[in-house]
Amino acid sequence: MGSPLQAREVVAFSEGVSPGTVVVRTAERRLYLVNGDGTAIRYPVAVGKPGKQWSGATRIDGKYVAPAWSPPAEVKRDNPRLPDVIAGGSPSNPMGAAAMTLAGGQYAIHGTNRPSSVGTYASYGCIRMYNQDVVDLFDRVDVGTQVYVTR
């Protein structure tokens, strides 16, 4: 039996949110897609490093397959050697297989080129998933899906 961080699973979930809602529990390093029947699909995720975490309500405002990535100013400041753009599909692209951008900021729910980081506090605030999981979630949500991030 592998680590519980290695696979998505259906679990009991009763938070009183609408079916189809995404709930990220930062402290658990888990993302839940609410099914509406008292269950949710739970995915392991990487979340923001200490000092880079956030919480609140937002929504998915874009969906992209193999997106190109431009490092936000803060990431570029910390890593000045990064190029201005990394092409989608490149092994060095940290967005992985797909990304769903979140309204109101520079954050996204996205895949990763560093699967070992999933289950940790690793990002600048984005929610990082295994590529196979981000593709699964991508197919299940729409632009406009409500997202709640809690500590």
C-alpha cells in the first residue's frame, strides 16, 4: 500500500458547499472536488511555502492545456536566471500538463514538472497537482467553478 499522497480517492465530505465546488485545505495539502452526495474526490496537492500561503474565495477564470509559463515578478526576483517565458510542454515548464487560472491574482491550480513536491509546502501560492490529477480535475470543472482555499 502506497502513501495516501500518491492517489486521488473518493472520501466523505460535508462542508455545505455546492456540488462542483473546489475546496483546497492548505494545512492538509489536499484539494477536494465536491460531488454533492456527501462525498468529494480528494487529490493530493502542493501548496504555498510558509509566507506564500493565502486563503479565500475565488473562481476558475481560465483553463489551459500545456500552457506556456511566464514567471511572476516575485518568482523572477528570487530566480533572476529564469527566462521570461517557458514554452508549454517543455520539461522545464512548472505548469505541467494543464492549468486552471484563478480570478483575482497570479495563482493557478496546475500540474507540475516536480511530482516529488506534491504533498509539500512548495509553491509561491499556486496549487500544484500531479499531472494525471490535474488532467482529471480539468475535465471535471468549468470556467466559473467556485474555489475556496482554507488554511
